[in-house]
Amino acid sequence: MNPLVANPPVATPFFFYLLSGIMIIGGILVITRKNAVHSAIALITALLAQAGLYLMLYAPFVAGVQIILYAGGIMVLFLFVIMLISIERTMKERQFNKQWLVGIAAAAALGGLFISVYAKGKSLFPEGHPLYPEAQNTQAIGALLFDSRTGMYMFAFEIASLLLLVAIIGAVVMAKKRI
Amino acid sequence: MPDETKSPSSPPEGEPKPAADKPASPGGVKATPSGSDASPAQSAETKPTPEKPAAAGQKPAAEAKPAAPPAKPAAAGHPAPPKPAGPTPTPWDAPLVAKFKREYGSGINALTYLGQNYLEVDRSLISEVLERLRDEEQFDYCVDITAVHNPKREKQFDVVWILYSFPRNQRMRVKTQIADGESLPSSVSVWATANWLEREVFDMFGIKFDGHPDLKRILLPDGWKGFPLRKDYGILQQDNEWVQINLGIESGQ
Amino acid sequence: MNSSLLQSIVDYVQSYLSSNQTPGVAGNWFWATVYVLLVFAGVSVGVICMNWLERKILAHMQVRLGPMRVGPHGLLQPIADALKLLLKEDIIPAEADALVFWIAPFIVDLAAFTVFIVVPFGPAHAVTDMNIGILFMLGVSSLSVLGIVTAGWASNSHYPLIGALRSSAQMVSYEVAMGLAVVSAIMMTSLSAEGGTLSMIGIVQRQQEQQVWFVFKFFPLGLVAFAIFAIAMIAETNRAPFDLPEAESELTAGFHTEYSGFRWSLFFLAEYAAMMAVSSIAVTLWLGGWLRPFPNALHGATWDLIFSFFPGLTFLFLGGLCFFNASRMPKHPFFKIQTMGLAAFGAVLGLIGLVLFVPGIRERVQDIFWFTAKVAAFMYLYIWYRGTFPRYRFDQLMKVGWKVLLPTGLALLILTAVVAMRTEVWAEVVVPMWLGFADLLRRIF
Amino acid sequence: MTDPKTLSPPSLETHVAARDETFLDTNELVINMGPQHPATHGVLRVILRLDGEKVLGLECVIGYLHRGVEKIAENRTYAMFNPYVDRMDYVAAVSNGLGYCEAVEKLLNVEAPPRAQYIRVILTELNRIASHQLWLGTHALDIGAITPLFYTFRDREEILKIFEKYCGARLTTHAFRIGGLQYEAYDGFEQDVKNFVKFVKPKIDEYEELLTTNRIWLERTKGVGVISGRDCIALGVTGPVLRASGVKWDIRKAQPYANYKNFDFEIPTGLNGDTYDRYLVRMVEMRQALRIIEQAVEGIPEGPIMAKVPKVIKPPVGEIYHSIEAPKGELGYFIVSDGSTQPYRVRVRPPSFVNLQALDLMCRGQLVADVIAVIGTLDIVLGEVDR
Amino acid sequence: MDAMLHISTLHYLVLGAALFLLGVIGVLTRRNVVIVLMSIELILNAVNLNLVALSRYWQGMPARLGGGAQALHGQVFAIFVITDAAAEAAVGLGILIAFFRNKETVNVDEVNLLKW
């Protein structure tokens, strides 16, 4: 018997709007702050809120990976780099480039596209409440990734590890002054 | 106490002590009770005359100087000359001295006082003598560099190098006299340790060392006025000035 | 009406007490909140106790007495310290980034305290039981590095910055070895009939099922994994001999050099809370969590009964210790209040001990007791290390992390995987794979 | 062991480490360590030029504790200046006093009587142990081991108690007078010293147990702050630092003063000239000091404790340089007398000051943490550096 | 109002779209490379949110259509995206450091040469 099935989460709308509000505000702060460290902290907050959303979507494993990798790993790397480059001068410079208007226009166009897609293809989009069938999420993902019978991402997984290896080497090559 | 200059019970390298120290050690205390007013000039003459033409060429220049070395023992510290109570310096005999005398003539004066040997060297020879002391005579360790101020003399400063030779287990001092404002060649290239020691001499006496890599005050703050170890430096002046500037009152000292 | 209300409350409590689920899993928000508060209070009290214990134990290791003035044997010293810290002026350096400077200690504290919601003090004594419990703990505790980095950066000073860089590098690199050790333990859980689990409670239950603490499983593999974790967790919490980020002699106080008063005390709180948190992970994964010691050698109802007396006996012993020391206090009237206070404290401890002998309470509490006792042993180790070891240098620390612990962890992981492999896997995967490989070779040559 | 005969002028250039590649060397960091810093043993200020954590070079800023001791001397009589020297190396005050008293005695041509000499040696060697204990405690503390500090202070306390009983002072003792001693050894002095020797021997083993084979201690000290015997001599570095670099030179043996020639003891030397060797050398020195004390306390002769020194000390015109082996190295006094009651000039040759000069050389290419270790291992006392 | 209070998959998709747009604006308008990289992270996260939300939706589908407990491909994909993001951040920041060392700036407008 699965406790998650037995107990659908309470106050879903409240938490959804809370977390999505945090995410939107965090996102806005990321792209508007002068100081890159503030941006990074805003981004971290948004990422953690997103982990909360994953939990609400019954994807605890993705949530855990999100926290460990994104908040605990990638963002630390970001902060590390921000500290290494001197920030004072960057802050004095102009923050937005000349084509900011174009950029916003492009984004607005993209947003319009989204809206039109939604308006035109309303029937394509899922509605109604999803069921809560899922029990052993982490185990299921593990099986999907690695199991010899049901797994179908084994190869992709190995490729991903290769990608990470290449990224490590690439980062070292790039950042090191003389090899 | 006389033991001190005797051959040590176990010299570090088992190096035989130079003969020069031997007569000095008992003599330091009782055996030579004052008296021998052997002027350095005399003793210089007893030495073989300089053979080298180069040294001979120097001679006229050095000739003018004997005035200084003889004046030296007297001036070594003589605001108050009265009674010759203690022992007086005696000439120092050693192969090293003989060699230097041969080459530099009267520019060099070797003496022993209380069993401690020192060379009085003319300022123009100092860099060469120091370098040769290290290279040829194995004085590889510069113990200290310091100075003494004698405001009443014309050449106000005695600058003293205290040297030690590890292979010979022997100490000696090199002294030279310079006037106020004169500078000395730096010996940092000879002994690396001279760096801070020279800085301190500069700091305290205002003696400049040419060729020093970074000659600036070391113990006193950069903005310090005057050179404290000069005899004419008023102890209170700095304090008075500070009090006047910072507190706006007369110092009570 | 009043009695019925009381009755319903009693029923409610009773229903909870007989429940075998954690409040989070049972969806019981009231009890979950109570538990959160309890855990928070418990951890805070633990930090206070640790503060006193560390000073006393370290002092006695170092032939001195430690705090003796505030309260008998300095028992009230932590409270005095806390008051002092709270009342101190809150200084934010003029050149600091005030906002980030302000936030940083809270990030660290948040990370340190949040992990406790999955720490299993007993089969039903946890705020909640998460499907990804251990992953959650590792992830959230790794967030504290963010707080440290931002604290170091926001101070706008060289020492904190270097301290923060050191700290982040150290924590990130030791997380790797730590993760490997954890994975090997998780692999061991998969040997149970129910399959593997990441849930903290599940891990302890698997140990119970397999009738072995994982530290002894596949000897010496479990032990090595435990050792790797035990080393990595000290580095992870920046404690001696890995306390470089706050190496006093080099960086004054590392990333929290510029912090003072309340904000500094938050870092202090977080450090000790994090120490307890990682110790809890170690206890859960390898030392059988809430399970009592010697479950195999000394099993049976009698032994269960005897072991269930331990919590009460411990408190009685502590109370007796207080009385003993009270009797040794100087008889001078100046010490009268202190003596009385110590005796009263002893009496309170003794009373608690007596209460813990009550059968219903006894059974419910012994899980918590054993868990706490194991964590306390780790806490003592932390203090002991601090009294004994010199500090590693930064490059040596990195060397230990990357060149010793990481390869050992990898080898350990592979070995555990091989040893733990079930027979049908051998039959279905490994043997065919090698056969196929041999076949391939045969065809080529 | 370096053979001093083969020594030639050192080439310090080899040590000036070129700035080679490190990870992320985006910019050079200049860090100011001190003067208020827990690991600079007082008020030393070190300006570090860092590349990441690697030291590219450093500059010492000293003088914060400068009190003008040499100037003070010119305005005091010989006897009045005696207490001032205690304030230079305040953890080895007795040694300072010994050097000064012997220098003036030499200038006066007198010698302290044998009994005084023996007591002097006992006190000086006790003080050497105290100084080394303090060094060990603080050095270990710098490297992160906090416990040895308390052990060494506990044991140093016993030495200070003996000083206190002998002359009433614990730190700046002013134990000796020109010409001998002021105070006769108190009753039970010998027994106290013997008890102390018996007490401290296992304690030194205890320190060694904590540190000598400790892995982390080895890693932190081996190969750190290496200086060759040749560089030591060129930089005038003396004392345990010089001996740890393999040069077997100790003034107590090379040019014995007091009556050290009567005692049997070894000079420990190191092989590598690193921090660990300096640690070992000092540990052995403590044991050797105990050996000297044992011999001295057995052989204290009876007799006067003061030589015939006039009431008003007026040395003849002249100058003298006298040096002793202080715990830190060669401590020399260069005194110029003009025949009056006040010294015309007193120059102190402080071992800490000269040894500190080697810090730059020893730290180049090392990490920040090593700077701390090296400052600790040089065993400087800022009171002596700045005078 | 019911649509507001009843959180369906669509809500997540709208949130994802909004974050995506924010990320796009950031990439297009900011000059600081670090913030541009962070905006890219924002975009990737928006995509991840969509993936996980749709995976959730698909699990609610009948098993004969491929739904059910095993329909976690979206989540697996999200994990791969996170992996990708890690690689991207590492290389991107490495390039950034190399760039900063040579030009002493992190301004993206200055990246206008194909060589250093």
C-alpha cells in the first residue's frame, strides 16, 4: 500500500502558487539584478522552488537531483566563478546591451506564439486532474535507466557520462592558463 | 672568561685555530697590562712594504690618511680621555693581516683588544676587503653590522662589521670611519644577511648604503624624523612634536 | 463536554502513539508540526549541550577545567554565552554586501536544520519518511556550502573570501567520496526481500531484516565504507583536523571572520547541527539507527527488557553524578546556591530517569535513546579529534579527498556490487556477457 | 652535514620561484597578515603576495614593538641597563641577562666565580627548556594541534616556579648581575631542579608521543620551509634553524662561555633543514639541556657568588663583542665603553631579527598555511626582533 | 475560479513558458556573460518543468496507451537535461574564465574575435 496514493497532497493550489510565485520573481531577479551574486542567489531560490514543484509532481528523485546537482553543484560553481572575476568593474558597466528592445520584442513574439498555440490547440492540452498511481518512483526510474529488461536509457546514460568527462576536461583546458 | 677565546673543547670542524688567537687569549686579561703604545703606523712599517704597483699607486692617497688611523684608537671613544686604566689595543699579528697589509698598506690597521681582533679599514677599501674576507679568508658569516656615532670627530661614524668564520672558528671585526652624509658600499651581495642589518643602520644612523636593494626604514615608521641612535638626537623631540601636533599642548616631559 | 474534549484529546494522542507511521507519512499535519518543533528544540538543546560538553571534555583533555564559574561546573555557561551573543551589537561591515551578508547565515542554518525532518529517531519517530530520504539529506546538507560561499563573498574581505573558497572546494570534493560510501550502503539494502530503498527508515529496517548492521556487512567492505564516510563527514562539517576554512591561525576565523553576535551564533548553531545531521546519517546507514546494540548475540525477551532499562539507568547515573559532585562542592556559603542548583539538576535528571522506567514510555523511548546515544558517541569523537590532531594543509586535504578516499570509494563500490550480486544476475547477465565476449574474441581470432 | 669548508657564496636566485602556472590564476592576491593576527606571535606584519594560495613572495613589516633598547642603554649605567635586556626576548630573559652580564664582565676583565657560573648555567638551561616549550606549544597550535600548548604550559610553569623562588620574578627575571649573582641559591634549589628534571623527562616523551609520529604533523612539517645550511649561513641564521639544516654549530661548543666546556652534551643536527627537523632538533635540545642541568646541579661548587666588581661600574675605554647561544640563536652584545659609567653604545645582535630575514626565502613557493608553520618554526619573539 | 484552484498540468506548462520567456529575455538583453549563462539555466529549467509535468500527466494515462507507473520517460529526460546543464555550466564557465583572464571583462559584447 502506497502512502502517497493514500494521501493526496493538501493545499496543492496554495503551494503551487507560492512556489511558482517564488520562481517567477526569482527569474525576474536573475535577469534584472546588477550584481551577479544577487542574480545567482535569486536563481538558487528559483531552483529550490522548482524542486518543491517536482515534489508536488511526485517526482522526488528529480527533485533530489535538482537540489544536489543544481543548487548544490552548478550554482556553487557559478558563485565560485563570480568570486574569481572581479565584480566591481562589471557592475559599473552598462548592464543591458543595445538590442534590449529587440530582445524583449523577440521574447514577446515567442510568448505570443505560445499563447496562440494554446488558443488554437486547446484540445491538445491535457485537462482534468491526473491520477496518483505512482509508487516507487525512484526505483522505477532506476529500472528505466539501468534494468537489463525494461531499461532503455542505458546507452544514453553512458553517453551522458562521457559528455560529463569531456566537459571536465574541457573546463580544465579552458580555465588553465598553461597546460 | 678568558676561556672564551681559547680553543674550544670541540671546534665544530676540528679546524686548528689560527695562531693569531693564541697570544691574544691570555693576554686579554692580565698578561698585557696596558702600556704598549705601539702606534699602528709603526706596526705597519714593520710589515713588508707593498710590492704591488697597484698598491704602490694607492700609497700616496693612503699616505694622507695615516692621520686617521692613529687618531682612531684615541678617538675610539674619547669624549672623556682621562686615565688609561684598562688595557689598550695591541697590534694583531696574523697571516691574514700580513697579507692585507702587504696589499693595502696603511689603509688597513689590525688590532687586538681583550682578545678580540679587528681591522680598521679605510672607507675606499671596504667593499674589496669585505669581499676578500669572505672569499679568501672564509669569513662566511656576517654576524652583525652596526655603527657608532662620535659627533665630536670629523668622521663621525664608525661602521662595524662583525664577522665569523665557520671553518676557522674565529671572529673578527671590520671597522671603518665615515663622515656624516657619506655613504658606504652595500655588502648585501657579499652576505645576504646584510640586507636588514644595513637597513637598521640606515634607520638608526642615517648611513646610506649604495647598491642596497631596498634601503628604507625598518624598525621605525616611514615618517620618522631623524635618526635616533645618533648622539645628537634628542629623545624628547619626537614626543614633543607628536604631542604638539596631536594634542595641541606643550609636552609635559 | 470538558471531559469529552479531554477524552478526545487522549484518544487522539493514543491513536497517534499506537501508530506505526511517521506523522509526515500519515499525513497528520498537527503531529508533523509538533515533531518539527520537537526536533528543532531537541537539536537546539543538543547544540547547547555540545557547547558545554565540548568545552569541558576538551578542557579535561588539556589538563584544565574549562568553564567553572557560571553555574555549578559551568553548566549555565552555554546559556550565558547565548545571551551574550544575542545582546551583542550586530555589525555589518561598511563595505559588505548587506543583503547577502544578512541572508548567508540563514541559508546555512536552513540547510543544517532542514535535514532533520527525515532523520529517523525510531520507526515512527521522524517528521516524515521520504522516498528519497538519504538523497534529500545529502542534497540539503550540501546547500550549506552556498551559505558559506556567500558569507565569505559578502564580507568583502580577503580572509573570509579565501576561507569560503577553501570551504566550498573542500565540501564539494568530499561530497563525492561521501556519496560513494553512501551508495555502497544503499546497495546493501537491495539485498532484502523488499528490494532496495533510499528512505532513512527503510534503510534501518533493512538492517533489522538482514540482522546485521551494515558496518559489519561483507566485512570489511561495510567497515571501509563507514570509515570513508566517517572521514568525509568530518571534512564536510569543517571540523578538526579538516577545519581549514576556519583555521584560526591562518585565516583568523575563515568565512565568518566578519560576523559577530547573533549572526555568528547562527553559524555556530549550524555547524553543530550539521555535525549531528551527518552523524545521524552515519548512524542510520551503518550503525543500525535506532536498533539496540547486540541484537543477535543477546536476543530474546529478557535481553530486550534489560536493554529497555538503559535510558532510565543513564539518566539515573547522570543524576547520581550530579549528586556526587554536589557533595564534593566546597562547603563555603559562597557555593551554597551552586550546590543546591547542582543537586536540583541531579534530582531533575533522576526524576526523568525514573519516568523512563514506566513500561509504556520505556518502550516508546528506547529507540530515540539508542539513536541519540550513537550520535552522541560520534559527537565525542568529534571533540576527541579536535583535541588530538593538527590541521591538514589545503593541498593535503584535497589529496586525501581525491587521491585516497575517492579511489577507495570507487573500488569499494565495485567490490560491494560484485559481492552483493544475486546468483540469478550471475546466471543471466555476467556469465552470458563474458561468454559472449569470449565468443567475440574467438570469432575475431 | 654541510661541510662549511666547501661553502661558497650562496645563490639565492634559485629560490626566487618563477611564477608558474596554477589553476585559475586570474589575479594576484595581496594579503596582509598581522600585525594583529593569532599566528604571527605578537605584532609581526607580513604582507603576502599570493597566487591563489601559493606564496609568491612576502615582506615583513616590523618595528611595532620597538622600544629603543639601544638608545635607552646610552642613558643608563651598566647596572641599570641590565633589567632592560630581559624585555627583549621575554621568553628567554635569563639568556639575555647572561649575555649582557658576560659581555660587561669581559669588558671589565673580571670573571664570575665558579659557583655563580654553575647557577647561571642551570638557570639558563632551564630557561632554554622553557623557551622551547613555549615554542612547541605555540607552533603546534599554529599547525592546529591545540592540546600540546596546554601540556607545555603546564610544565613550563614548574620552571617559572623555580625562577620565582630564586629571584622573585617569573618572566623577566633579572636573575644575574654583572660579576656574578645577586642572590644565593635558596635552600632546596638543587632538589627542586632535580625534581624538575625527573618530572619533565616523561613529559617531553609525552609531547613527542602526540606529535612526532603523527601523520598529519609529519605531512604538515616535512619538506616545509626548507632552507639549506649554505643559505642559513649566508642569511646569518643561527640556532636550531641552522643546526636543523645540518651545520653542527653551537656557540656553547664552538666558543664556550660561562663554563659550558665542563659539561658533556651533544649538538643535535638535522638533515633536511625542514620544519620537522627543526622540531626534532629542538626536542633533542630540551633533553640535552636537561643533561647539562643534571651535570651542573651535581657539581655546584661552594664559594662566593660575586666577583670583585667595583660599586660603580666604569669599564675602561674599549669595545667588546660577546655572544652566547640563546634558545633562538646567536645573541650578541657589542658594547662600546668611553670609560664613563654609562655605555657609549650598546648594540644587540638579536637572533630573532636576523632569523626572521629568512622567512621570505623559506616561504616562497609554499602555501599560506606553510607561512604560519614557518613563522612558528623560526621561533621569533617580536620583543627581540623590534627591541 | 475553479481553473485557478484546480492545479492541472496546464498550470505547470504556463509556468514553464513564463520561465522560458524570462530566460530568453535574459539571454538576449544582458551583457554580463555570467548572467547570460544563468538565463540559459533558467531556460533549461523551464524545459525540465514541462518534461516532468507532462511525465506526470502521462502516468495518469491508461496503461494500454503507454501510461502507468512505468511512464517516467519525461523524468529520465529531465535528469539528462540536468546532466547537460552541468556540462554546459562547466565548459561555459571555463571559457568565461579564460576570456576574463585575457580581456579583463565579462561583457558579452566584447566577445567579438575568433581568437584571443
